[in-house]
Amino acid sequence: MKFTISILALFSGLLITAQTNTYQISFDNAIHHEAVIEGSFPDLTSDTVEFRMSRTSPGRYALHEFAKNVYGFEATDSKGNVLTVTRPNPYAWKVSGHDGTINIKYILFANRGGGTYSQVDETHAHLNIPATFMFAPELSERKIKVTFNVREDLDWKVATQLPLVSGTTYSAPDLYYFMDSPTEISNFMLRSFEIDGKTINLALHHNGTEAEADEYFEKVKKVVLAEKAVYGELPDFDYGNYTFLACYIPNASGDGMEHRNSTILMSTRSLANGGMERNIGTVSHEFFHAWNVERIRPKTLEPFDFEAANMSGALWFAEGFTSYYTGLILCRAGLSSPKDYVEGLAGTFNYVWNSPARQFFNPIEMSFQAPFVDAATSVDPVNRENMFISYYSYGSVLGLALDLSLRENGLTLDDFMKLVWKKYGATEIPYTLQNLHDALKEYAGDTFGDNFFNNYIYKSSMPDYRALAKSVGVVLEQPKTSPYFGAYVSMSADKSGYMILRNTKMDSPAYKAGLDNGDVILSINDKPFSEDQSFDDYLGQFNLGEALQVKFKRYGAEKTTEMVLTPSPDYTFSLMEDKDQKPSEEMLQQRKEWLKVE
């Protein structure tokens, strides 16, 4: 997150003045997921001060309403006198009658260990700051000091991007930086290495061995170096440090969340049980954000609003291009093979290419949907299957297209990202969509830049991926051999048939047959099925293009419809060599430069 004051000057000697908001947090009731939080706010001039809980969090775009987990609120003055508290809305506590100082105390229930919420138990205190600490908006420019009363009986230590004052007390220059500073308190393993005068740390909380931590940290280092190569330099991390806060424990929630000088990495997968290979992708994605989104930052997210949904039309770039580099970096770092990387492109590509949602929204408008989908929940059913494509995925396949298109012209997406970094990241000047458009024209020429934005960003057309893939010796093909149904199906609980669990896709065989979410398919052409038979295997016995009689149950009533199976619209990506085709020397050279492999 960006702030404009000079951090280094402010914290020379870590001076804490009288006008400092102070907090302390204790975890004695960790077994019941409770933390007791106290705050002191001196030198007040307003008669009434309003304390609030954030409604969202840096890196998130939807509302999360953290106030729902707060109870037992108390407010006193400097002499311990109880103050008057009123509730103007569900997110605020208004305190009046103070003597220049307000002390608050409350209980927080915290039991979700991810990038958005907090979790307190006997394994750790995992704190997302907006989900944990109240704040007073009128005091947001003040310095902050926070003391974490750690469980010494559990050998807890503190890992955070906040600068250390002493012991377990840390500081922040203002509320904005404080809110952007997640904290992991546990008996973690710490690994560090120096690069370009900066320190990269891994605070790894897991139930594995020191040897596993060493092996994993070597992978983290490879990711850091490969991503530095994209931009040519590391960001100027505040206080000279960047910290990966990794929790790979059974009670975690799978998640990753970027912050200015740190990132949260959460997974239930242990390093010994697949996490050594599978968790590193989150490392790749979140560290790339240290450039793209934390410093190359959309103007629509500046400043971040902690009390409202944050909407931006640039998430196809901020999140999507980061997603494109996520897998590419692992290949470049030698953590996945070119074959695995190329073949792995198919999943995201098919999701975007075959989605009916492109007829409704372009990438900018998909980005606008973030407040509704970014871990946001609602009671009413939605039709995401037909009207939404994740901006992560949409931007990722557009990043692939832009990269390969630039390479056909002797340019690279890496160098375009360097240009954007120099203009808007290193300078921390928030960008607009027009800025990105103009930057691409500056880098690749007016015709190229206008063609990409006018067709693929402002509209929802798709590039010629077959030709682009061929330029790097990759075959993109549509096998058309397996049957396509058009909905996610699983055996019903009573084993009576296959239940449709999601909305059927527009124009799919299931959609055209009038089948819908919740229907239970009892039989097709009266052919029986076995309880352990997958639906794909069951469909495999029917001919494509043949009219089939489908018996199904809806709302307890049996019905019949006619369905015609069509070939799967999915594509595969393969290296030409694996398809008995010989790529030219030029193709192989292009691939080598793209994947940075020999």
C-alpha cells in the first residue's frame, strides 16, 4: 500500500511521540479462539470519537464486515471512568465524555487462518490487522505502537513487516501502513537471504522438519530471482525487508494475500504431503504482486477504502497478468518443466475461451465484478457460470496472447512490464487504463497498442491463439472426441442418479435440453448405471449427435427431455515434438527465449 510520508526519516531512532495510538493484544483464551485487545488514544481534541472495525482489507475488493466478530466492548477515560458508548451503525462505536484520553477494550473471536481474517488457537495467532484492530478515522495519521503479548509457554515469536521497537512491540507510521501489515505469531522457522542490499525472509509455520524448510526456501529463492529478472530490480522494500508469512498447517485456510513488504501464504497441505511442489505457485503469484499491484498500482485503488467495496477496472492486468506470470516463473525457475507448463495452460484457456460470459462483459467489466466474487457471499443464487469469468483467468490468457504477439514482433512482455514499472511502479504514480494503453503504444507502436486494447480489453474478442502457439512450437488443438454435457454433475446422496450441482452452461447440450441446477438424471435411453460409475464414463457409451431420451427428477417429480451430446469444446496444448511434429529452429529459439530454458 502506498503512503507519502518518509518512513526512514520518521523512524530514525524509532521515535514514538505522545500522539501515538497504542494497542496491545493477548491470547490467553486461545483454545476458544478469543483475543483480548486494548487500545489507548491520548491527546484527543474532539468531544466524541468514533471507533470502527474495517469492512474490507488490503488486497480484497469485497466487503467482509469484520465487526461481526467483536463483542465485550468497553471504553474508559485516563482515570478508569466508564464512558458513554453509542452505536451509530453496525460497524462503529461512538465514545463521548472522555478527559482527553480514551482507552478501549474488546474481545475478538478469530478462527479463520487465511489472508483476510484472523485465527487464534494453540498453534498460532495469525492476524490480519483490519480483521483484528479497531481504529479511529480522525486519528489515522498518527503513529501506532502495538505490543503482542505472545504465549511464551508455546514458544511463540512474531513475524511481521512492522518495524520492531523492542521485545514484542512494533510500530507503524500511520493507520494505512498498520492495516497493511499482517502478523504471524507462532513457533515458526525463519530463513533469510540477502540480495541487492535487501533481506528476503521466510517465516514458515509448519509441522515439518528443518530440512524441509531448507529445501522449500531454496525454491522460494529461485522464484525471487526469476521475478527480479522480469523487472530488472527488486522494489525498494520499506525497512529493507520482505517477508513471506507461510502457514502450512491442518487448521489453515488455503489462501494467499499480497501486502507492501510481505505476503500471507496459507495451505492445509504440508510440505511432506504435496506442498513442496503445489504450494510454491502461491509464492510465485504473491511475490509478483510486490511490483504489480503494490507499486504498479491502479488509480482506482488509491487510496484503499477500508469502509467500502473497492472497485477497479484494471484487475485483468493487476491480478490477471500476475496470474500469467505465476506458472511462467515456475518454469523459468526450473520448478516445472516446459512440457508441464505448456500442457497446464489448457485449464485456464478452456475456462475463458468456452465461457458464454464473454458475450456480456469485457475484461474491464469482469474486473468490476470483484466486489461480488472476491470471497463475497450472498444468500440468493447467482448465475456466475454464464455471466462471469474470473479476472485472474481472463487476464492470464490475455497476458499469454500479448506476450506471444510481442515476441512475433521482436519484443517481450517482460520489457513492457519493465516500462510500466519505470513509469508507474518505481515512481509509485497510480496508473489509469489509458496510461496502460498509452504505454503499450509507446512500447510496441500505435497500431499494435490500439489493436490490443480496442479488440481485447475494450471489447471481448479473442486473439488467434493457434497461430500464437505455433510461433513457439506449441500445438493448440480441439480433439472433439469426448462427449460434452455442460454442467457439473455428481452422484446424488440417495444414489438414485446424477445430480446437477451448478447452473448449466448456455448453449450446452444440458442447457438446450432444459436441464437445470438441482435436477437429478435418473437414466439416459433407459440404460442403468452403477453407483461407483463416473458420469463421464456413463456418457461415454452414447454416440455424439444422437438424440437421447433423458429421464430426470425435478422438485420430486419425474420428467423426460431430449438431449443431443456434442463434442467437448475443450482444447489441449502440446509441444510439437510430443505430437510427432518438428518445430523449426526459429520456433525453438522463440520458445527458449519465452521460457528461459535451454
